[in-house]
Amino acid sequence: LAEGFARGDEVTCSVVPSNGKKSGDVQSSTVIIGNAAPALSNVLLSPLEPTTLDSLTCSFDEPTDIDGDTDFSFDISWAVNDGRISASGEVLDGSLFERADSVQCFVTVSDGETSSVEVASNTVTVLNTAPSVEGVYIDPPNPLPDDTLICDYDAFIDADDDPDQSLIEWFINGVFAGEGVTLGSGFEAGDT
């Protein structure tokens, strides 16, 4: 029997032994159809190229259940560099991983009675976060043609704690004029 039964049904198989001339006593076996585990596929971790400023999201397709169950619960776990961490839920905050870490999520779905096998997502590698600077200024603020100009900034910010290797470039009226903290010539009154 390959179909026609569902979870909870009592199915009996009876055998009537016969040699074609006489039948023997009927022998039977009975089973109760159990609950089938739900199935889950297509677990995806995104973004695919995260930095430590990103939160990672573990998403997945709607589970299927041959019993027709539609009320599911999910168990989501996370691994960083192949080691399980204590985080759970669909979103992993960027504070829980560092540049060059490999991150993966794992999902198990339950119909309340039986759980699916654990399904792993793709693995993403955390990339370098681009640094930024704040408060760029030129000193003196009202220069004269014979002044030496200094370019500086108030803060260098790098989420990965990399050292400041910023490049300062000078432009006079949109034309490249040099590199470095100071500019001592090449400009005149009215230049921008």
C-alpha cells in the first residue's frame, strides 16, 4: 500500500495463508501512521559580502510538510569560524564577528511533534570595512598666496581598528597639485 493513509491512521495488513485447496488462520499486523517531519530548503545568509558594520540575515523558503501541517517553529543557530556561538534568531549583529571571519547559519523547523534535519546556509566571509574621516579642514582658513597650507582632519574612523594610512591630496582649481599634509606653492589669489 503506497497511498490512501495519513498521520494517525491505523493500517492493518492481513494474510490469509492458502495452498489453493485450503486456507489457514489469518495472521495480521497493525501500525499507526506517524508524524512526518517537515522539510526545509534554500537557507540563505545575506548580504553576501558583509563588513562588521552589517547585520547578517538568515532567510529560508517556506517549509513543506506531507502531513499538511502549517504551524511551524524555527530554531536558528549561528557559527563563526566553524564554531557555534550562543546567538539565535534570524539576524546576527555585526558586533559578533570580525573582518576575515567566516559566518554561517543553521535552521531546523518543527511542526510541534517532529523536527526536520538541520539545514546549513551558504558561508560568507566578512570583508574589510572602508574607513572614514571627519572634520577635514585647511589651515589657515583664509590663506594668502605666500602661506603654507595645512590639510588635517579631526578623526579617523575604522570599524576594523586598522591604522590610519590616509592619503592627503591637494587640488588647485580642480587640477592635482600634490600629496602630503602641507602645500606651500602653486596657488594664487582667487584659487579654490
